[in-house]
Amino acid sequence: MPRLIPIALLLCFSATTAAETAPRTLDGTGSLKAELYAADNPSAPLLIYITGGFWGFDPHEALESARGSARVHQLGLALALVTLDDNASPKQWLDDTAQLVARFKRGKEDTTPQRIYVLGHSSGAQLATLLPFADSSLDTAGIGQNDIAGVISLAGVHDLARDLRPFEELRIVRDRVFGESKEEQQQYSAAHRHTAERPSFMMISPEKDLPGFARSAQRFAIALGARRKGHVTYQIAPDTDHVSIANLGDENNFATMLVAAMTGVLPLDRHFSTMVAVHNTAMLYPHFDVDRLWQDYGDLIKTYRVDQTFRDHVDGFISVDKHQLSVLPFRTYQAIPLADLVKALDPEARFLVTRNVRNERYHWPTDELDKYEGLLVIGIDDMRNLFRLGVPYQAKREYSWIDPENPLPMMHRGLGAFVHFRKPEGAPKILLPRFTAPFSIPGDGLSTADSSPLEVFGDLPEELIPAFTWQNGCFSCHKIRDVGSRSFHNTAANGKGHGGYAIDLEDYPPDVWKRFVFEQHKAAGMIGAIPNVVDEAVREPIFELVNRERTKRGN
């Protein structure tokens, strides 16, 4: 996602620091210490911000970073900065937080907010995300779930039994505070308490979070989103870490924009709003899956350790917004050996055929799949649907020679299942295509064949074979002489095919075909695409080949 900051946010934060509101310490808050930073408008939305510090283990750095968030009052947002008394119990924290919400709801302070949001950072998010599910605390305070407009988690703890496994010192603190048993820890974990009828949630992970935290946040968001689709958001904030994300007073903190948008004080501009929606849909509600591969070939699946070759392969596909990959530790991946897959499908087949969700097809010769350890990757770490990761993009035109009446919608190219060779050194180039056909393969995207498009075409000159197969993929996307495929784009909103269909090469207008072959950068720029550059030595022969086929067709 672009790192540009909306001008409205910069203008709001351009006021001098001298104008910042001094906090007022609230009395009678029980096990909480609360500092109120009032907004100029008494009815402005209120953000109750529960700081981190792992329940008193290390509160100082988290509190100081959170105090930088006082500047949010310049956005028209009141802030109640909350720290926990580490001598109190989790039940007291929940009860007193619910009472704090009720206190503001009943207008007992100078601020009478229209809406109240509860935000937690790190361990503070454990309390913030649990509060809407703590019915007894809400009932005692005399408030309901509708009195909380939304919940926001920054680098949060959502599963006490799981999230802190790598951290011995933090496990000791957790066990002291919540108890040593898994049952006790799950009782105070939102990931094990969530229900459907609750407020909107937003989970924001920093790009450089503590190990496992981002994936846990996404898992929680997925589970919550399954119950409340459209009311749950999960995002990764670029260029932030576990501490810096807590400072909402930093105009460079992407989380600040998301919080301002959720609370309604500063809507995202159209571009940012669209990008947030695209990534959220992919992360939580992907349009495609590979469930069938897990179900049908479970006995063939093997686990491999991630090496640099694998990571480079994934990074090569995720060409933009690479911060989304931080949701995974990239330790292991699950894959089906292609040779075993062919045996299961048709042991006599000469070609394994993959078809991705954009209808790009590729024929893999089966005779050397095992030698170079060809795999169909279907999962990374514990993520079983890799369509949750991908590349958003927006073309300028469907076809370079037709101006659109309206802007085209955002598209999304999901990672999905993909073909990977563990030992690519020395492999025939036909096994290492340079375009996107090997990626985005869905559960029903496999078949076999006894002949390839190259063989069916029959008389393709040898010097043109790379352009039509592994190098430029003409057969994978287009048809010529009725041989090949017809690829398209997938809209980010619903995954359906959309415009820009790869028409038969003979059907392109002659001037368009000439521009595509000899002015590829210009043609790609008119569409808003990356040029698929054909080697200069074969441009003229390809140009003439298609012209001859066009003449035969009578175009």
C-alpha cells in the first residue's frame, strides 16, 4: 500500500505542540488510572485507549509511546488514556473499564461523546477486545454492547494460551495474572469468547510485530468476521513495530489514519479506502480457496522448510504491498510433489495442466517434474488458503484502443496454490515460466493432457516457441488458430472475471497488433500494465505469423 499520508491528516497535525490539551486525571476509576485529553467539541467521539506493558511487566515504554497519541484531539477526537494497576485482577480491570464507559455514557465528565470506542495496544488489546464479550461486567455497569461503537486492537494479544508461547518472561507474567491452566487463560481471551452480536472490530498489526502476533490477530479477525461479515477489519500498518504503532500522534503511522476513519473524525480518501477494502476482503473473505486440494490429496501433502529460493519466488509474485507477508513467519510450507500428483491424476499423462483463477493455463511436461523437485504449494506455515495474500491493481483501460466511460474497478491477483521447483538449477526453461500462470491456482485448477498447445498448433517456427510458451506465455493467455486460452482479470470486490479478456491474436486490429509487438512499453502504458516484452529478434516473425492467420480468418 502506498506510504502517502492524506493532506487532511497533515493539516490536522500541523498545529503547534503548544496547542495540545493538557490531560486531566480522572478520580474514582478503581483499578485503572485514566488521563482525559478533551476535544474542543464536548460531544466529539471518545477513544478509551488501554495502554500495553504486558500487565505491569514493562509499562513505561508502552505508556510513553501511547502518550504521543494525545495529538489525536487535533483530529476532533477525545482521548482517555488508561493504564492498569498491576495489583488488581483481570475481573477488576474488566469491571472498571465497563464502569468507565458507563461514566462517559452518562455524561459525568466534561465530555459527553456521541460515540465511544475502546482501543487497546499489546496486552491492553487483550482487555479491549474482551470487554464486549464480558456480559457480567457490562451488566454490572448498566451498559450494553451497543454502548461501545467499536473496538480497535493495535499489535494485540487475543489468545493468552497461544500468543505468548515464544516469550518465557511474558508467560510467567501471564500465569501470575490469569492462572496457569489453559482453561483460565482462554476465559480471558477474546479469541475464545467471541459471539456474533457485538460492535465493529478493527485489528491492526505492525509490519514488524512480535513473532506470531500478526497471524494470531488475523486468525481472530477471520473467526470474528465469519460471524459478522462487514463489521470486522484487519490491516497491517507498514513501517511500524510493536511499540511505534502505539503512537497515534505520529502522522506517518498508518494506524492513525485507520483509527481516524473508524471513529468517523477523518474519512479515508477514496484511494486509501479502496485499498483498505481490497486487502481486508482478501485477508478475511477470499473469493477463492484450495480446500479441494487439501481434501483430495491429503495423503500426498508434505511439509518443507522455507529456504531463500522459496522466499524469492513468493516475493517475486507479491510485487507490491510486501508488508502483508509479515503476517507469516515463513518457517515451513506445505506442498504436493507434482510427480505424485500426476500419478494420482493419470500416471500415463504427458502433461500436467494448471489453470488459475484468471484462466491462464500452462502445460507442464511430466517427465522431469521429479528430477527438479516440482511442487504444488498449497499452504505456508499455518495458512491453508494463500488467496489471502495477493497483489491489488487497477488498469487504465480494458483494451488499449478503447477509452473507458468510467474508471475500471480494482482487481486482485491472489497468490493461491502455485508451482515451485525446489531445485531449479539446470531445469529446462519450459519448467520455469516467467509470467503469472503458475500462481493463483484454485482447488479445481488441475487436469492432465496427452498433448500441449505447441503440439496441437503443429507448425510453429522453433525460434517462436519461447514467446508462445515459457517466456511470454502467448498460449497461456490468448488463442491463435483456436489453440490456447482466454484469460481475464478478477475484480477485488467479488472475484468475478472482468473485461480485458485476452481475445484471439488474429482478432486484434492490425494497428493495435503492430503497436503491441513493436511498441510494447507504449501499449502496456496505455492499459496500465507491466509490459510483456518480446525479444527483438522474433518480433517481426511473430508479427507476420499473426498477420497471416488474420488473413486466413478473413479479418
